[in-house]
Amino acid sequence: MGRLAPFSGWRDRRPLTRSVLLEELDAALEDLPEEQRDVFVAHEIEGRRFRELSEATGVSVNTLLSRKRYAVLQLRRRLQAIYDEFGKN
């Protein structure tokens, strides 16, 4: 989860904030449809390339891109409230 940069104002609460954020992210990922979750995790967390994923799964690159896009949109909606809450401080 190194891609998750701390928000401004989190300096004193960083360990707690990171823990809460990671719990929320984990829950949000679990709520995604499996196909969206798989491509999001493979690309964003594992660092795999879309072409590599396409070759491994037999799914077109465009379909993988679409699945990731929908995953990102759903994650943004789901995590916006926590971002807003921690961003206030």
C-alpha cells in the first residue's frame, strides 16, 4: 500500500490514520465485483502490466482497462467520506 500518501494534517496521527485507511480500503476492495477487484489489485498493488494480465487471463486489454476504471470509480465513491473526514484536520 505504499501508493497511499498521507493527507495533510495527518502527521501526529499517521499510524492510526494509516490503519483506519487500510481497513477501509480492504473492506472497499472486498465489496468490488471479483473481476474488478482482481484487475485493480494486480495492476495497482502487484504492479502487473495490462498486457501481461491479458496474456495470463485471455481477457482483452480494453476489457481489463474498463474493469479497472469501474473499480476506481467505485473505490473513490466508497472512500470519499473517509478522505473528507481525515482531510478536515
